[in-house]
Amino acid sequence: MVGLLEEKKKVYLKTYGCQMNVYDSDRIIEQLAQKGFEATPREFDADLIVLNTCHIREKAAEKVYSELGKYSNLKSKNPKLKIGVAGCVAQAEGNEIIKRQPLVDFVVGPQTYHTIPTLLEKLTNGQKVVDIEFSTQEKFENLKLTEGKEYKPSQFLTVQEGCDKFCSFCVVPYTRGVEVSRPLSEILSEAKTLTEYGAIEITLLGQNVNAYNGLDDSKKRRDLSYLIHKLSEIDGLKRIRFVTSHPVDMTDSLIQTFRSNEKLMPYLHLPIQSGSDEILKKMNRRHNVSDYLNIIKKVREARPDIAVSGDFIVGFPGESDRDFERTLEVCHNVGYASAFSFKYSPRPGTTAFEKKEVPEYIKKERLTVLQDVIRQHQSSFQKNLVGKTLPVLVEKKGRIEGQVIGKSPYLQPVFFSAASALIGKIVDINITRSESNSLSGNFCE
Ligand code: SF4
């Protein structure tokens, strides 16, 4: 316990990667706050530095080592400074991190970051700790939200972790482990606390969120659709979203939830990765293009205005010009409201790693063409919203005085002029303009 006059210790936490890491970082900060730490945005102020890492991008581990190198000055000025590495690079590299960068004091994986507050007590006399066990459930049992803390209107809530799909390009099954779903009651209780203290919208997270298969109190397995219906019974909770889904787990009951549950927002992020069946097979995606398009058709029947988002990888080993054209065809066919696209880059340990690569210049060209097509569809989706009145969840102040930023049901940021007292409320906004990644409009008083 920190005395009233005692200065709080400071933690600087740098987060890389996806929303799941953002959720994990929030929980790390919260656990440390319960031990008397406060977050600082300045590393040179910190008593503790934690890097919460991601292994998805190219040369992820090298980027972490280079970031760590920057801290050697800080450590020589303040020998009491503790430095830790968490997340997927920590899981993949383990002891190697301390061998290569001895200024690191501890290494914890995505399933053991809940141990940080207690392991800090063990770091005496230069002792180092590496804890990269897979103990997903134990982690969640140890993560307690802070009663009375003010939460922002839009919150993430991890309901499922890990992946059993083993796409041939992806490290997630190795860094996050097999699919594990949290028990229903634990999720409902976390969602109730979040809404009691400020959340209006909750985004359910999972590497394969639609594979959610958690136990209820009678030990019966329940799917994501059931979980969404139970969550929607919470009064203060107005909006529910979920990411990221895999096509093979897109059940009819989940699709129908877009029709039957008005709290479920009309937004679906459903990666396809390639528009070629040949390439999907090489990627070990376990679905083909027609399965995917059929899901999109059914989702649109259930919720005609839905915003569909996707992920693409271009230049996967063996991708021909014709394969790439098929990707563009899918893109036109679906008319994505937004999509993420990347050049393929090999990840050590994955089955695609040794395969002969498409030349870099071709990957670059294909990415430029694909991103142009994605932009066209995104722009036309957004322009269709101009002139409409949308319910917007007001999230924060804008950079300009008197401006606030909210979120549309379709996930675009919406800029408009209004009092910041509206933060945390859902208000009607008349959309007047579409920018490349956002909308703006007028508050309908
Ligand atoms: S479904 Fe494929 S891409 Fe997604 S996390 Fe699992 S292995 Fe990775």
C-alpha cells in the first residue's frame, strides 16, 4: 500500500499489435495500479518499463531488441529501473531475450502477464524471471477489474484466446496456444463491472472469437451467439461487437444474431486472405471462396446494411497473376467497407516459411493495386452514409476546440461539434461529409 505522502512508482508500457494486446496492456496497468503504480507516457520517468509485444509483423523480434537497446542509458542512470518484455515475442523468444539483452529483468508470455506484480518482488540482487507457461484460465481468474474506476465508453473484453487453425503463414497458434474460451459467468461479470463504471459499448475479442465455446454454470458449452444474447440483457450495455472471426466458425445461429439482436452492431470483420482456392488451400485456411461468399450473402440477408471488413495477404508463395486477379474479384464482389492488406512475409516456425517467395517488386505492385480497390469500395460505402442520420457513440474530445469524436454503428470515427458533456452518450448525427477513413456531421439537437 502506498502512503499518502509516498510518491507513486511509475510504469511506462508500450503496446504493439492488435486489440487483444491493448486489452492485455489495460489489464497489466490495472494490476500494477492495485500495487501502487501509475502509468507514465515518458520512459525516462519510469521505475518499470514493459514492452507488450506482437509477433505478427515482419522482423518483430528484431524491432523489440532494437527498442530495448534504447533503454541501456536509462538503466545505467537508474540501476533500480526494471525492464520486462511481455506478449507474443516474449512467448516465442523466451530465455533468448535475456541472453541477447541482459538489461531485461523479466519475460512473461500472453498467458502469464498477470504474474507481473508478484514477480517484481522476486527481482532482487539482479535475479531474472522468465514465465511463459500456457495458463490462460489461471490468468483470467487473477485479473480483477478495479471497482469504482471510471472506464471509457468503449471497452474491449477478451472472451477467447488461442487458435487451433494453423494457417500456414501464422505464428498465433504457437504464441497464444490452443483455443480456450472463458466461462460465461466470468465474462458477464466483467461486462457488468465495465458498464456499471462507464462502458456503453463492448467489443468481444478473440483470435477466433466466433469459435467461442465457454461453459455456463451448469457446465454446458455455449456459443458466441448465446453469449451475445446474455450480454445484451445488461441494461447499461448498448452496443456489442466482436472480432476476429474465422469463416469456418461462422454458424447460422451467429449470422441470425445480426438480425435478432439490436445491440449487436452491423459490422463484421471476416478475413478471407486470398480470393484463390489454390492459395487458400496452400494457406491451410479450411474454406474456399464460395464458402466465404455464401456466408457474406447470408449475413447480408440477415442485416442488409452490414459493414463487412476483411484481411488480405498478397504475394503468398505460389500466387500467380490469375490468383491475384481472383482476390480483386472477391474484393469487388463483397464491396468491403474497410479491409487490412499486407504483403506476405515469412515467419520462422510456420509451415510456409521455407516456400519459394514471390519477388518483392511483384508483391509491392499487387499490394498497391489491391489497396486502391479497397479504397474505392470503402469510399463508396461511406459516401452512401452522407445525408443519413446515424446514432453515434461519443467517445472523446477532438483536437479542435468544441469538437468531439464518436463512432458510427459501422465503426467509422465521426467528427462533429458538440459539448464534451456528451461523451459516453449515443446521439443522432446527420452525416454531411465522408473523408478517407472517417465521417463528419452535425449534431441533431
Ligand atoms: S485463424 Fe489462421 S490467421 Fe487467424 S490466428 Fe489462427 S492461424 Fe492465425
